[in-house]
Amino acid sequence: MSSEIENQVKLLEEQLKKLQKKQPKDQISIIVFSGDLDKALAAMIIATGARAMDTEVKMFFTFWGTAMLRDKNKSGKGKDFMSKMFGIMLPKGSTKLKLSNMNMAGMGTSMMKGLMKKKRVASLSEMFGTAAELGVEINICEMSMDLMGFKREEMIDYPNLHYVGVGSYLADAEESRVQLFI
Amino acid sequence: MTTDELKALKSDLVIDARGTACPGPLLAAKKAIGEIESGEIMEILSADEGTKHDIPRWCDKMEHEFLGFVDTDSYSRLFLKKA
């Protein structure tokens, strides 16, 4: 009789372990698809705020979002014509992003940047610094980089940066309690 | 705690986050909380209205005790006791 109970307890413990493994962690995953200044700001505020709340943060930069991770002082070597064109057309780093609305040929964007300074909102590049300090993980979609013709050597120096595919995003997303697509 | 009780509190650490907007004060609080011991009182100065809602939620999650806030002309003083 007692061995039967023991067996049942063992079985329950095993199932509990399995269930616990499936429980999402205190973690947020954020996809940054957009390359607009306003949307990038929202993503970075949420990411740094989440770290203040002790939540793990996994960011995935894909498509237009990859351009803001370029370092304005670096360049990639051995690019073909199309890659060079993309390189010129797309913003080189977080300081070159434009507003998604009211850009007005750049006037709106510089007005917004002035306003942010006045209202003491951190700039996007400051936020990347804070994110690095707080341990926000940045993942870059390798395929997007390849499409846009970006090379690894022209991306920013960041302590927790990985080049990944959709599988890594999905694995992290399944473990996260909160998901955002920006 | 009442406003008078809060005003009479002796803070073990005062963090001035008036120079930053959201999420600055929250980040400042997170950074500074390691500097005090359990049971000690931290005071955060913030000029960001949203922080008055954020800090209590943060305390709730981190299990610190939010004691309340006092408004002055241009900023708020928020008090918490470290868990």
C-alpha cells in the first residue's frame, strides 16, 4: 500500500516538473521590425523598463529594425552593388532614424529630438547604452541583414548581441510571458 | 502613511531622478536599491507624473513596501522600505 503511494507521489512529482518546464518565465520578447524613430523609442523604453522590473528581456531586430544597429563609424567590406545601394538608402545607426509620422522632410524629426531633450527623455543611443548596462539581450535576424547587405563588422559594439534565425526567436518567445511586435 | 508621517521620515538614501523622464526614475530606483539594507528607507525624487504609479507597482513586484508620496510644487517625493 505505502509503495503504491510512493509511486504515485513520484509520478506526480515528474508531471509537476514537466509542467513547471512549460511555465513561461518572467521574460518579455520584443520584435523590432520597424525602423522608425518613434517605434524604436517605444521598444527601448519598454525593454529598459522591463529590466528595472527584473524581467528578462529578449529583443529581436528584424527587417527595417536591423539598420538602427549599424555603427555609424564602421563599414562593411566586399559589398555588391545592391548592398551598397541599400547601405546608402537605409539609416546608418540609431541617430539617423526618422519619425513614422510628421517627419516633414526631417523637420518633424529634429523638432521631436529637441523636444525630447527639453522634456528630459533619453535619446535612442543613450537608451542602447542603458540597455547594455542592464543586460538586455539583442538578437539580430541574420537573414534580414543578408537581405539588406549588412555585414557583421559594421554593427554596433554591444555586450549581449547574437546573430540568430527565427528558431531562436520562437524558442525565447515560448518561454516569455509577454510578446510585442513593434 | 499620512503626509505628515511621510514628511517626518528619515530616509537612509535619497535618489534624485528629477533630471529624467520615464523610465528614468524607475531605472534609478532599481540601480540604487542595492545600496541600502533590508528595512532601510529609500526616497526617490521624481518630476515625472507616471512614476507615482510605476514605483508602487515596482515595489509590489519586488516585494518592497511602498510607503507613499508627498507632492511639492514641481516634483514628488516617493518613499519605500526595502524588503
